Amino acid sequence: MSTPTYERKFLLDLYERMVLVREFEDTVKFLFLEGTMPGTIHQCQGQEATAVGVCSALAPDDWITSTFRGHGHALAKGLSPQELMDELFGAETGCCKGRGGSMHVGNMSKGMVPGIAIVAGGIPLAAGMALSFKMENKPHVVASFFGDGAVAEGAFHEGVNMAAIWNLPVILVCENNLYGASTHVDLVMKNSRISDRAASYGFRGETVDGNDVLAVYEAAQKAVADCRAGKGPVLLELLTYRRTGHSRRDPCHYQPKDEREAWAQRDPIERFATKIGVTAEEHEIISTRVQKQLAEAVERAKAAPHPDVSGLTEYVFAEAPPRPTALVEQSNPVLSPGGQTRRLGIAEALREGIAEEMAADPRVFCIGEDIGVPGGWGGAFTVTLGLEKKFPDRLVNTPIAELGFFGLATGAAMMGMRPIADVQYGDFLFLASDQIINNAAKLRYMSGGTASVPLVMRAPVGATGRGSQHAQNMERYFTGVPGLKVVAPSNAYDAKGLLKAALRDGNPVLMFEHKLLYGSKGARAEGGAVDASSEIPNEDYVVPLGKAAVRREGQRVTVLAWLLMVHYAMQAAEDVDAEVIDVRSLSPIDWDTIGASVRKTGRAVIVEEGPITGGVGAEIAAGIAERWPQVRVSRVASPDVPVPFTPVLENAYRPDARRILTGVRQILEESHG
């Protein structure tokens, strides 16, 4: 095979970009040693050819995901030394406005997602980005950089497997520098030839000399062509070596001296200079230009303005887009006079809401297990039943891989799609929690407000005779996550309205649904009057996020509840003059509605199905105590035990109307005593 002929300008550009990466890293290392720069660093001296070779094969509108060792990736993808240096100094002018720092550098306008510092965490994101490109027929490619240590993570398997089964345009770039932190690859894997793993997933893998920039470039070019041709993912294992420690205080004593010397002889910059015959004059011109650029970047970064402390809470959430003027927005079920309605259960209302949003917006799609199988279940609780017939290309049925498909949904959302991720049981959210908490909820803030994650996540919860691992109430674990909104509807009207609001909100929203309520069409009020909570109007409407609802007015005590507990609270309230608030929005909490009620009654009973210690009720109780200390507060919740299976114990575990009434009467008696 003949060796490709390259223009001199292209070759010298590769050389200069590698020199820039090396000199940038050496400059940063000196700044850290002298104590000038804050934070920490993970550097890539010796690995310049991997970043430059891969990124040179990408088009400007292609994308990369990176790691905590991402300075070289950023420079190779086109970020300027100035915006990168500013970010490392924590300046407002940095590529992430000082909110990302060394481990999270990136620039969405230049095709680089902020670096993902959780090992392998960027792989499912990249697959999700590639999924969005495929769904929208865009010709883009994603290159996902990760280290050799990442292949032991579940995120690697789950992300790679889904990239394979859907032939997604993603290049999996493993920078194999022989060490995961300080542990040699031979100690943690039986087969240390990482490219061999590709065959087990059904696609092509290739091992490349990662210190030969042209070899990397040519392999990446071929991989890009394969991806654009619809041939699916490619795994590139780039053999390289870092000449510095894992992090700034690592002296590399675990690297044998002879190993270090052997790799020093294969230095990517020196090898390439010899290979293409860089002249002394060319080297001097390039070196001078790079040094001048970096010296100026350092001086400007030292003087660059840091974020004002008044901006601490900026960029946590994206602003919701303006709502259409014709949209009916209600906090409570209020039916228009003479309006046409249908009485639906919660599962039916959710299904209808999803169908309407998918029909109105081609970016909306569902992803999850067993949701789009012809003749299948429509998810564990039939919510998507039949939608695969109407939207066969937008019901993405996944393997059993919660971490993976929540990561894919997050990546697709970053690219502008509107995914609905469906987990079969809320308990399984623990498997996906890294992607939810570290990526979906944080990426907007880490990017300085340039990334958005318009993602809706649905999760069934509640004790329903399924035992400890399929019946937990998961709200407590997610309501305190900055950047994540959490809602919990108790009726069909709210379920549909909150779902629609969440899809249009532009932020990650986690929606908890109680398993015992999916078929609920509400109860008839006294005298046979219609309970509006299950009457669904024909016109479009949303239930705004962040708003609670007064379900029953009263004067003596406020009962706050959500999900199934709202219904038990309403039963209990019939025997006392209680005001019942459906909290409904668990994050953010509607303190205005709650405050108006507890100031009036002077007493609050908070009811939740989960264990009492550390629950959402504890947060609401603290919030009331801090804002209105004169209000007496008590809680009714489950005991601090795992959810039992046998009905007699499960019924004793979960609060009911009787226990709520006991709690209400107790606070009334205490306040009178």
C-alpha cells in the first residue's frame, strides 16, 4: 500500500498543534508548582499525538467527549489557549466561565462537551449524541476519548453495546497509556489488547501506535468514513504513554525506569519532527509563535476577572421557552365551562400526553426497556402501549442497561432532542444515578450555561407487594440534587399536565409515579359530582412545575402530601377541618402555597410513604421551621425498615388514612394542651 502524500502545511500544522499541547501542559505544570493556579490538574505530556491525530480527522461540526485529562483534547478540537488558560485560573472569561475548571474543560460552540471526570461516564453520552444524529439524519460523528481504565466500567459496556446494536456514528477512542491511575493494565485485565473487545460487540476495532500522529490520523479518518457511511461504531485503541503523573502530586514511582526510557525514545513530537524533517528554522518559528501565544495567555488569565459571587447560582437551570399564547395553564384541575373532557386513568393520561407531544414535536422520543416491542407490554405499567404503532422510529427499546440508556438520553438531550427515559421501577434509578446526578443535572452549570439537557425521566415507585427492591419511594435520593427538578403527580390531570410542562421546560425533570395509581380515575365527590382530577380536557394544557395545589380547604391544620398519600390525606381530612396540600413539585418546592396555608392554620402534618429519617418530609419540615417558626410541625411516614413483602407487614409499613388522622389529632391535642 502506498503511503499517502501530505502537503507540507498540513504536516507542519500537526507538528505545531502537538507542540502547543506539550508547551501548554508544561506551562500549566510550572504554574501549579509555583502555587499560582488553583485546583488540580491531570496532564497529557507524551500523549499529544492521540488528541491531535483524532481531532484532525474530524469536521468542525463533529463532536468529542473528553475526560479529566482533557487539555490536549480541547486544544486539538479548536479551543484557544486563552479560553483554556482562563478556565484553569477560574476566570469568568474561561471556556466554562470558571464553573468547570481543569477536569471539565469544553466549549459547546466548538463541538466539545465539558470533560466528564467520572471514568467512562462520557461513553454513554457520546452514544446518545450519535443516536440524536442518526434520528435526525445529520452527518455528524462523535469521538469519545477515554483511558484504558474505563473498559472495566459498566458504563463502557452499556454505552458501547447500544452504540453497536443501533450502528451509531461514534468513534470510541481508548488512549491506552498502560496505567489506570497507578495500576498497570496487566493487573486488571486478562486480555490487555483492548481493541479485541470490539469483535464481541459486532464491530471493528483497531490497535494503533498512539505516538505516531499520522497513524492515528489515518485510523481516525477511516473510522470517520465508516461512521458517516452508517457502518456503526469503531473502537480505536491508541497505544501511548504519559510522561507525567496521574495528577499533579504523583511522582510516577510505579513506572519502571527502563519502561519510561523506552517510551521516551518514542516521543511523538520528536519522532514526527524526524519523520517529516522539520528544519531548525521551521522549529524556531513554530516554537517562538507558541511561546508568545502562551506567555500572553498566562498574563491575561492572571488579570482576567473572576465570576462575581452574586452569580454563584447562575446557570443551574435553563430558562423555559415562552409558552404558546393558546396554551391553557392550570395549577389545579379547573374545567372550562362546557368544555369537552374524557375520564382517564393516570397511565392513559400519560400515554395521551406523550402521544400529543410526539405528534407536535419531532424531537420527542421515548427510550427504555420493553417500551416499543410490537405486541409487548408498553413498559412495565403499559404507559407506552400502542405508541410503537404510531411512532415506530421514536420508541427506542433498550437492553437492560439503566446507566447506559439514561446516559444516551442525556447525550441526545444535549444535542437538542427531547427524550423521555422510562425506568421500569424507581429502585433501578440507583443504577442510572451517575448519569442523572453527575451528568444530566450538572452539565449546564459546568459548561457555564452553554449546555442544556431537556430530559424527562419517568419512574414508578411505591409499596405494592413486590418486596424491598421493587417498592421503594425514591424521591428522597433526588430532591436535593442541584440542577434537577422533581415532580410527583397524584392524579391523571396532573400527570399529563406535568409531563407536558416537563417536556417543554428545557431542563432535566424526574417524574415519580405511584404504581397503585396508574389505573386510578379518581373518586366521585359527595352527591355524585365529578372529581375533576381525572377529567382530561380536549384542549392543550400544562400543570406548571414548581406549583403545589390546594386539594381541600380547611382552617385547623395543614396536611402536606404527594402521590398516593394525597388520597389517604383526603380521606383523613373528612373527619377534621384540615387543609390538604398536594405538594406535587418536590423540587423546587412551592413555598408560597405552603406558607399561605401553614400561616393560616398554624399547624402542619407532612405525610410521605418513604422512611421517616432523611426523607422529603424532613426537608419540608425544616423549610417550614426556618420560614415560619411559630408553626407546629409533625410527620407521618414509614418506619426506617426496608419495604416488607408480606401484605400484613406492608400495610403496617405504609401510612394510611387512619395513621394520618392519628397524627393530625395528636398535633391538634398538643397545640391545645
